[in-house]
Amino acid sequence: MHTIIPRAAPTFGIEEEFLLVDLCSRDVVSSPPQGLIRACRQAFGERLAEEMFQSQIELVTPVLDDLANARDCLVEGRLGLSELAEGQGLGLYGAASHPFADWRLQLATDSPHYRQLFVDYRDVAQRSLLSGLHVHVAVEPQVDRVRVMNRVLPWLPLLLALSASSPFWAGRDTGMFSYRRTLCGEWPRMSIPEPLEDDAALNRYVDLLLNSGSIRKPGDVWWFIRPSARFPTLELRIADACPRVEDVLCITGLFRGLVAWASGVDGGDALAVQRPILEENYWRAIRQGSAGRFLDVRARQGLTASVWLAQLRDVIGERVDVHGDGEVFDQAERILRHGSSADRQLACHQSATHEGLDNLAALARVVDLVLEETRTSAVERNLASA
């Protein structure tokens, strides 16, 4: 297999979703003050994106070219949003699911797009009180994005395991590390991409869905990785929202390295990778997070997340180092050693119950943990750079 080293690292952008939580009740607010939303729009302009629920805020970065700039951008955004929210008695909640919020009480964003979405998908949409981390990485015009996507696919359950942050739902320990991804599975076209060979095949597939009335626009294909319908990018959608900034940067850097590697590979499309192995590893990442044992795509045997990460480093490490992003592997190793957000939430809940707190009080303690990590990781970084 021949590889081509690109002349420059690909540019990228990050989209972070947050829930707004009442600092007294620790519950998600169904309808935040309109003054807060106006203040956020005034502060962030086009960087503030509309989301499904009134209680949810999405902040997007500009196009970025290195992780240091990304870190500064994320820290600035989180600090600004947190200060505005706290002025209204609210906190910024950066995990993928809230442990006890009642999804039935949440209000859809009042826009034609989201009103139609809730009409089309009813309770599937209403239940999606979830936050993800989306990363766009640019793909050069002459490179087939679907072929790049197919080469990247086998590694994506590892990124989910590293980002997992949704173990609780509706007041219960779900037994999943990413319950968000199980709820995403209720939607059509939101899990593993269809086995398409190239961009032309994707275009034919999307045309079929549009012409048959199955979707309203090309962007209604929501796979956990997809060629963006709006930008010349490959978009990662599998990852849970990450409370800690450094974890966001870790996922971003690993995905950027994967796309750069897959864009430079000449031949060897990953459609040859057996889909059942991908499906099994996806399930194991959902169920067990970074503690799971995964199927080795090459050796057809079990392996730990640590060994899998080492294999990924063998594949893309040189490229990541060239981009100046080598620290992402160190951060990934720290996550595997100390646990993801899901691990920390579960440990927090267990500690609180051992102290004698009832389930709701223990879940409120989990909310406090996530609120603190969402804000403190930005504050500490900001202070360190001052």
C-alpha cells in the first residue's frame, strides 16, 4: 500500500452542544429566559447555532488549523456562555445526557425546521434530549469523501469509547456508557453508514431518498460519520459531548489524523472490513465504554481499548506528530487509565449512595460534577494561559 503525505494538515471545525440546567434544582430548564438567548446571540453571533430544544445551546468554532487555536476557542466559548447563563441562575451542562430530566417536558425550538422535525418524528425527536460532539475535517476536492469515510469507519467505536458520557437516563443507571447512541438508534439513518462505494453511489442514494419523499433535504442523512451536505468536510457525529475541553481536543485530533491518513491512502478501501465486526465493536463501545474488549479487525481476536489505541498510533501516529497533535495520544491514554466522563459519573453516583444519599440526590451530585467539569476545565486553562 502506497501512502502520500499531504503538504498541509487539514483544517477542521468543532461543534459543541450543551444543556441549560437550573443551578437550584439541577434540572434542565424547559424554556430559558429569552434575554439569555438574545445575550448569547449578541456575544457569539453566527457561532451560536440553533438546536432541537429551547433548553439546548450549540456553539461552533470557526475554521481552525491547529489544536492550540481550538483550545483557545473552546475555552473562550465555554467561559462566555457560562458567565451569561450563571447571570440567569443557570449552568452549562456538557455531558451527552442529563441523569434525571423528563424529556416529555422539553419544548422544541420554535422554528419551521424543528417544528417540522417534531411532526415527522414525534416521540423519537422528543426523546432526543441529548448532546453530541461533532467534528468537521476538510477533505481536498479531488479526494472521494465516501472512500475516506469507509477507511476511517473501523476505528470510530474507539472514539465513542473515549468520549462516552451518557450512562444515566430518566433517573436510572442504564447499564450503558453511551445511552445517547442507543437513543440515536431510534432514528432512521443515524447509525452506521450504508455500505456505499464512493461519492457517486452516495449521490444516487440521496437522490433516491429525496425523490421518494423519504427525506426533505440531503442533510437528513445523519449517520455517525458522513460527508457533510453543506461543507467540503467529513463530519464525525458518533462522539458523546465531552465535559472536559482536553477530551474534546483528543477526539478532534484523533479524527483529524484519521481523515488525513485515509485521504492519503492509495487503494485498499475499507469496504473489505466486515460490517459485523464494526457493528459488534460499536455495540461494545456503547455498552462498556473504554473498559470493553473489542474485536481486532486484522487478527480477528479480542483486544483492549489500550491495545486498540496503540494500533491506531501505529497507523496514524506519524501523521499526527507531523501535524503537531501528538499530545492527543497521551490524553487518550489518560482517559483509558482514569476513565471517561461516564466512568466519573458512575463513580460519583456510587460514592453519593454510599454516603447515604437517595437516588435523586446522588444524581444531583452527578449533575454538579458535570457542571463543574464543563466550566472548570475552561477556567483552569484560561488561568494557566493568563
